[in-house]
Amino acid sequence: MSERIDQRAPSETDSGPASSPGVPAPPPGTRRRPSSRRGETIFRSLTTGSGVLVVAAIAAIGVFLLIQAVPSLLANQADFLTFPSFNTGDPDNLAFGIRDIFLVTMFSSVFALVLAMPIALGVALFLTNYAPRALARPFAYIVDLLAAVPSIIYGLWGILVLAPAILPIAEWLNANLGWIFLFADGNLPVLSGTIFTGGVVLAVMILPIVTAVTREVFAQTPRFQIEAAKALGATRWEVIKMATLPYGRSGYIAGSMLGLGRALGETIAVLIVIRASTSPMGFSLFDGGYTFASLIASAASEFSQPLPTGAYISAGLVLFVLTFIVNALARLIAGGKVNG
Amino acid sequence: MAKRIDLKDVDIYYGAFHAVQNVNLTVTPRSVTAFIGPSGCGKSTVLRTLNRMHEEIAGARVDGEILLDGENIYDRNTDAVAVRRTIGMVFQMPNPFPTMSVRDNVVAGLKLQGVRDRKKLDEVCEASLRAANLWKEVKDRLDKPGGGLSGGQQQRLCIARAIAVEPDVLLMDEPCSALDPISTLAIEDLIADLKTEYTIVIVTHNMQQAARVSDQTGFFNLEATGKPGHLVEIDDTEKIFSNPTQQATEDYISGRFG
Ligand SMILES: Nc1ncnc2c1ncn2[C@@H]1O[C@H](COP(=O)(O)OP(=O)(O)O)[C@@H](O)[C@H]1O
Ligand SMILES: [Mg+2]
């Protein structure tokens, strides 16, 4: 950018000697227009250029992955979408499918979201509408800070402290509500290290980011909407219903989808928490297994051979599409006007 | 039911800042009182103490008595929310709930008061929109969002919303300042109609408007920035505009300052 300015400066000004590189003398009157137009041209080509670059890079990565995945998919002896296990030990006899991986991924992430969403909503509403001012500011700051901490930190706490602590809850649910498929006996011999445990840990991990986004959006509710409700004699809760929620709803959903995206892609914590199982996944939260991310991470040692690697890459592509769909859905629900 | 308002020795503060000093005035039922005066003299501040919106600002406080038919609305046992349910307010910028339908906007206050009967709500909705001179324009789009109306329509929607609960008092803070001349006239006509049933207090920047719509006019002024605003005088509108007692009022209405 400065290069271009240098080129123009000597040719257009006779006042300034070339000894003032970079910053030409302040342009008098008529010179403002061309220079600002040039700025616009530069800026536009920069932004267009980076936009094109990003899209091209993503497309290139996609093509690269597809090229790697296709031979394995062709060599696959099983149905990719419905086969429950992922056997890549024998490169000449690949049999892999994503049914269980898909289910474990969705169950653990959606369960995490179901746990995290109401808590995030409650905390965000408390901080924006109920907390005394002296408390709300520092707390909002803390929530934002917490959201910036890598989620594995919360994952550690979840693994070491929360997971053992919730075991009695899991036992109670299984004993009393076992007739509901979600709480039925799973494919693991014990009730620890299940999707249930993993979902709780994931919920803890995504809670800060969902809360931070939601609080931020709620805090931006226009004053005039809040005053409109208050002037009608709305109580705090009614102000929330009439002003905060209608304004912040789409941001809340967007924040939650951000959290869901993180849960879908979370690797290490899930790998540590959720046990693998030899039998197929039912539809219970007390099942075990791999998610897309933990499966790929667990198989890193096999990546020396192209055919097994391609199998994992195809699983990765599914995760890619899945996150894409989640985001598109979020935008659809938010009605295209995400405020966050 | 229209009620009478009395302010006795009212002082208003924003934290340590003394915004308005020693206001005494009376507003009689079924009349229009206009507040005029230069910017920053505290007209909005006084208006917002009348429905206890002032205290929503951190550190804001009111001294003195504000009586609604003799009852102090700042009484220890009186709930600010209850006060606001009987005192309607229309703001400078039209502020309908943007995503709520026109109908739900109008009956929002009634719903807050617990009215659920669909037929009753529809009746009040129509009556309020008619009273606000908006019925003809929106009767075919009652289910469309309130944010989709024009500025003048939105302001009349806000008036309909305020009168739907049949408030004791209607407060308006420069309700026409964001509107075009035609919408302004529509709202001035409306104020003249509403006067027969409501006690109205209106802040206006526009002296012609004060002269046109009000029965009583109060002139607020402040000696210097940073000093508290005060009520210079309040009297029949005709008297204020033809023969005010105070020199400052005379100067202001004749355009010699402000
Ligand atoms: N929220 C607020 N916090 C602090 N000071 C305020 C606030 N609102 C208004 N003021 C001050 O109070 C004084 C009166 O303001 P206002 O009532 O809005 O005047 P007017 O409506 O007559 O133009 C001004 O000095 C203004 O700066
Ligand atoms: Mg004002």
C-alpha cells in the first residue's frame, strides 16, 4: 500500500521534495478525491483478494481430502453410512461405516447443548437484568475471560471432578427411568465413561462461550425497547419477555450453535472420557463409543498407510458437512439476522 | 379515569448532579399541560419522575412529593411498576416492540394486567387504534410486526398502546420531534381528542405546538450549564404566550434566546 502512495507522490505534487517518503504533504483541496478513491481501490482489491483466497483455500482442502477419501470409499466392503464399526486394521479388507460414530457424536454434543443452553440463558439473563450493577460488570468481564480460556481446561475439571460426582445421578436415572430409551442400559458394562459423562463434560466446556455470546447480545438490547416495556408497567421478568428475549433470541441461538460446533469437534476430552465399546451403539446416553473427532485422533498411528487414512478422512469429511449443516440450520432458525 | 397531579417542592438528581430544582405545579384532570424551555433544562427529567421512570437510571433520585389525586406515588408502600400501569408514556422516538404484531403491541399493557379474554382484547385493540386515528391504516395488517409501520404510524401505535390501558395520566416527551409535518398534525389533533378523557402532560420543543395543543404551559429554564433547571412560571397557555409574568419567559417565547 505505501508503495503505491510513494509512486504517486512525486508525480502529482511539485511542492513536496521526494525526501518525504511514505507520508506525502497533506493534500490541498482537489487532491483529496483521487487519493481517497485510490484508497478505496486498494482496500477493495485487498478485501476481494483475501476473500477469494479463503474460498480457494477451503475448496483446495476439500478437493485434497476428497481425492484421498475416494479410493478408500471404493475399497470399502461395508456400507459407509450404516455400518456400525470402523475396521481399518487390514488395508486389503476395509470395512468401515459411520453409523455409531455419527450417533455418538450427535448424542454427546446435543446432550451437552441441552445441558448448557438453559444454564447459559439463566446466567446471561441474571447478569443483564437482575445482578446489581456493581456485580454485573466484573462478572460480565469474568465470563468473557472464561470464554477465552481453552475449553480443555474445563474439560480437565469435568473429567477429574464432575464425572465421578455425577455417577450417582447416572445410576439413579438408569434405575428409575431406564424404560426411556435414553436411560436404558448401554453397550458398556458400567455407567461411567458413557456418552452421558462425556456430554456433561462437554457441557462444562462449551458453557463459557455460549454464556458470553448470549450475555453480550442481551446487553445490547436497545434502551428504547426496555423503556417501552417498563413504561407499560412491566416487571423485570416481563421486560425480559417483551424486550430482551425478542431482541436477543437469534444471538442466543447463534451462540448455542457456536457451542454445538465446539462440542462436535472436541477431541481430547472426549477421547479421555468416553470409553470405546465393542458392541454397537443403541440409543442410550449410557452407551460408549467414538465421536468423529475422537475416532480420528485415536487412529493417528495408522496414518502411514493410504487406504486406512482415506477411511478416516472420509469420516472427517462427514464431520465437516455436519458442522456446515448445523451452521446453516442456526442461520435459518435465527432468521438470517444473527446479532451476535 | 383522569387524575390530578400535584408536584410539591420537587428536586431531582442524577447521582450528585442536581438536575432540577424546586418544582411546584398542579395539573388538572382532562387538560393538556405543555412543558417548554431550552434543551437540557430538565423537561424530560421532570416528565420521567411523574411515572417513576426516572429511578431506573443508576443513582437517580427524587426529593419532594408527587401526588396523584392526593396520593404520593413515591410513597414507601407504592410499587413503581403499579404506578407505571396507570400512567401512560409516549417517547420521543417511536418505540413499538418491533417484532410484536400491531395487535399485540396495542394490548401489551392489558396483557401485563392479566387480561386474557380474546374478545375483550380485540375490542380494546380496535377502540384504541380508532382513538389513535390509526385503525383505518392498519386494520388489514394487525398481525404484521409493529416495526413495519412508518414513523408517524409507529408513534400513533405507541399512543394507542398507552391509552389501551385507560391510564389516569398520559405523558408525552416530544412525541412529534421525529415526525414529518403531516404526522405531527395528526398527532396534535389526536391530543385535542384525548384531552376529553385523559390528563395529558406533553414536553415540546415547538412553541407553536405548545400554543396549539395545551391549556396550561410551564416554562423551564436554567441559569447556566451545570446549574439545576427550574420552573420559571406556569400559567394558562394564552397568558404565557401573550403576557407572561417573567422577563425570561417573554425573551424565550419571542425568540430572543434559546
Ligand atoms: N441519564 C442521565 N444521567 C445523567 N444526567 C442526565 C441524564 N439524563 C439527563 N441528564 C441531565 O439532566 C439535565 C436535564 O436533561 P433533560 O431532562 O433531558 O433536559 P430536556 O429534556 O429539557 O432537554 C441535563 O443537564 C442532562 O445532561
Ligand atoms: Mg428532553
